[in-house]
Amino acid sequence: MPDVLKAPLVVEFPFTRSLGPVQSAFLTGLRERVVLGVRTTDGRTLVPPVEYDPVTADEIRDLVEVAPTGTVTTWAWNHAPRRGQPLATPFAWVLVRLDGADTALLHALDAPGPDTVRTGMRVRVRWAAERSGAITDIACFEPYDGAAAEPDGHRGDFADPVTGIVAPARLDYTYTPGRAQTAHLEALAERRIVGERCPSCRKVYVPPRGACPTCGVATSEQVEVGPRGTVTTFCVVNIKARGLDIEVPYVYAHIALDGADLALHGRIGGIPYDQVRMGLRVEPVWTGGARHPDHYRPTGEPDADYDTYRELL
Amino acid sequence: MNREIAVVAFAQTDHRRAGEELSEVELLMPVLHDVLARTGLRTADLDFVCSGSSDYLAGRAFSFTLALDGVGAWPPISESHVEMDGAWALYEAWTKLLTGDADTALVYAYGKSSPGSLRDVLTRQLDPYYVAPLWPDSIALAALQAQALIDAGEADEPALAAVAARDRENAAGNPHAQLRGPVPHGDHVVRPLRRGDCPPVGDGAAAVILAAGERARALAARPAWIRGIDHRVEAHALGVRDLTDSPSTRLAAEHAGAFERPVDTAELHAPFTSQEIVLRKALRLDGTVRVNPSGGALAANPVMAAGLIRIGEAAARIHRGASDRALAHATSGPCLQQNLVAVLEGDPR
């Protein structure tokens, strides 16, 4: 068996999230260098604040300002910061109970080394130079040996509150398609289209995924199919996809390759879009050194009879 | 309706660092065939199928629909999926059998962590407003919990290392485990947790079959009856919780009947050594209980399957007469956020 294929895969998108009234006040407060908590009906102050009491489920809206100073309740030394974390140099993760709060906030503590950090140590907020209304408006915490700061009694009313956040997220993967799809892709690069036959129902799947979805058994017998096939059904694409260098309108079709028991997808070229039809006979077109067909074009054969592909629709 | 429901069969892959030559369905399918063969059932005989997995692990959208290829879902089957550990899929299947709508169910779970960076992937399950933007990775959060336990005087680094050594010694008898026998405890990853306090990252899959009443007796010589099962969740914010305790585990155990009589075996889903100490306390496990005879999650931790494997391992011990009453635990989320407890029993011998 050849080595399986691998390719980098980056999944990245910005999450745009709206904020409820308490979250909005808290994050707007951070922008204005004010830390707000929320008072529960039994008199506790939660920081960071939430909109429903985690114990009683009461709706809570009573915002109170707490100090930007506090006490570490637990910590962990991170000697190798990772992408996206608050500091690029080694730091301590900390839960900090701010003065005036009854619960703790997770953030980073900028400290010279693990021997300088302990539970119970005093810290204060280091504000980010540029603030937008996000948890990262707190750049980190830093050691602090002064008295508890006195909050000004802010109640969370702001002229220009933030109403949402945009949180970018990126995860990096090494994609591997597995045994069956690797074999299929390797054959495509040699301009052959290879599927796999189910040992139970004898159907040939192209592209193969390693299992027969009807019988639930592994497929392994490789079967060369096509290269010619029949358009079983199609659609006309009128919206240009971003980053895709294909003029619209174009036709995207299901194509049953000769010898296959499942239609695959492909673009149809070499014929005006409004002349593509069910039953049209097509063949793949490889361009340059491509590892897979660029599109399918008409072969010039007479159209296939409906009965020859009706089971493959 | 009060029906007796049992785990009648269990199968799992060998859990390895990277099953990269296999797609998810290729990883899963042999386990499905194995578990079906143990009962003689075919897919068409199953009344219900439920699975647990997460697309984020391998970065493949709708991977659970592709995994269904391995079940053979034609003619159409009654099927469901949870984006959680398979232990919660088993919970759903158990409720389905309780209703009387089904007599048999297949439950499976798989996790292919090797394509991504698991520590970073798991940050995406956190509070998206206040926590996820800081990208605190899974080991960092577990380390905060471990330090809280140390500050409370309930553990120290040698005690944590002893948990790891005991579990991996147990795993020497488990051919499926990824870490079998002693491994160096290593340097700090995020202090106070060292490499040996953390689970291996690996790919794997598992499956169980549930059956009700007489059907269970027909399918297994000694069914592992689910006497109780319950799951509970804690407050979302880490800073609201007492990280040295697991009240949700204790509550789930109470509702599952775990404290009514002693258990002889406990399979705990504690990916980090510190979490096993928290769970032992919450579940009141003393020296008479055999904890993690499989090696637990410190020996093999295929994410999304590791909790289901705890139930499967506990059931398998009952099947072969090595246990009469066993507790199985599964967890989800950071620092034991959500916990499931099941109590399994065999018929008197």
C-alpha cells in the first residue's frame, strides 16, 4: 500500500457573537477600565458576571463595580505559551478573585518565574493599550503589593455600549484521507479513475470511502471505471464562488461513470450551459500536470437512454 | 416503564498515537463488526443506533455521517448522534430502550485526535465570551485544578505520580491501551502537571450493544445490567466552582444508586492524575475497590470514546465474572465539568 496522502488543512473563521445586557456592560466596562460584577439575589458578587445565577437560575441584572486588584486563588505555570494566549513569554495561568467579588476570573499573570507565584498572592489588572470591549482588554495581571483599590461605584451605564464581539478562531490540522481515498487520488494523478467494489452487494463506489454504506463492510477490490460517463442530473450555477476562477453560469452535474454504481460530482465544460441535459455522455479533462480532472466535456456520443441510468439518479 | 437493560457486548480498537493510514470509518468499522459478532446480531437486527464524536478533533465537517457508512444504514435505520463522549450516546440509547420502543441498541464512539492539536482544539468548547479568547489549553486548565488540590493539602506531586504509575501498571494487562506499564513521569508541561500526569493523545474507537430483559439474557451469558445511570453538570464558569471537589459526580452517583451498596470495581474517566483523586473522594472509593483495572484514561484517551470505554470495560469485567457490581464514570468539558455515573451488576453466580 502506498503511503497515505497528507495535506495541511486550516479551519479558520471569525465568530460574531451578540451580547446580553450583563455581558455587554462587563465588556464595555473593560474598554473603559472599569471591572463590573453582578449581584445575586442572595448577595454574592459574580466576576465575571453572568445573566443568570448559576445556583438559583435567577435572572440577575444588578451590576456593581469591583476593584482591579485581587487575590490569586489557584495558578499554573505555563513555560511554553501557545498561539493566541495572552502573553508570548512564560506566564502563570491564574484564577483571580478581585477585591469585592466572591468568584474568580481566569486570566494570565505576568511574573518572572514560577517561584514568584503562589496562591494568595496579590495582583492587579494590567490594561491593554488598545481596548475594544473584549476579555483581552485586560492584557494580563501583574504582581501588586498595595492596598485594595477603591472602585468608583460604577453601575454599568455607558453611553456607547458594545453589543457584540468578533472572536477569531483558527485550528490547524494535517488532513489524511485514509486508505481508500488515497488509492483513488493516487490513481487520478495517473489519469485513471478507480473505485472499490463491495464484496457483499457487488456495487462499485467512486470515489470510494473504504466502506459500503449499504452493507457496512469494508471495500477493497479496486475497479477501474469510466473514463466516460453519463450526466444523470445537473444544476446551473449562477453565483460566483469567492476565490474560484470559473465564469458563471456553469453547470455542475452528477456523472455516472461507466462501471460505477454511484454518481460523482463534476463541472461540465466544452458546451454552452443551456445545452447540458440528462443523458449527456461526457469524459474527464485533465489539464497540465493536474492530479485530478479539471472538468468533464461531451464525448459526442448519442445521449444515453434514461433506463440505463435511472437507478443511479 | 421499568425495564431491565444491560450491556451485552463491548469492543474497542487498539488505541495508538496516530491511525493516520485510516479514515474515521476505516478506524471504526472493525470495532462495529467485532461487537456485532460477539452477539450474532446484524445491523438489520438493531432497533436503535446512537453515536458520539466531535468534528473538531479531525477538522472534518459532518464526519459522523460518513462514519455511518460503517454501520450499513440501509434499509434506513433509527439513528441518533451526540457531539459528546459516547457515554452520553449510551445514555440516550438507554432512555430509548426504557421507553419500550427498542429492545436492542448499538452505541459507538470514535476520536481521531492525531490530525489536529488536541490541546488547542479543546479550547473551542469553552465560554466564547470570557474564556475561549484567551486560548487556555486543556492541560493548563487541568493544572489549575491540580494546584488547587495541592493548596488544599489533598495531593502533592508524588501523590499525583503514584496515580499515574498505578494506572499504567494496570494497563500492562490491557492489550488495547496506548501506554502499557511504567513511563517516565517527565518534566512539567504546565506546572504542577508533568507529562506523566497527562493522558496520551491517541486515535481510537469503541462500541457496545445494549439489550433489554430476556433479549439481553439471550445475547450474553452474563449481561451487565445497568442498575442506574445519571449525569449532572456544574456551573459554566471555572471561578465559580470548588475545583477540589466534584459535586456533580457525587450527585450523579447518588441518583445512579452507587452508594446503596459497595462496588468492587470502578472505571473512572480521569484524563489527569489530579482528577482521579477528586473523583475517588466524590465517589467515596476506598482501598477495597479496584480502580481502573484497564488503566483508565491515563493509559488510553481517545477523546469522545474514552468515557464509553469506561462503561465497556466495567461491563466486560462483569461479563467474564471478574466483577459483580461495578461503577463506570465518564466526564466531559474542562476540570470535570460534566459527569456521568453508571452502576452495573451481574446476576448472582
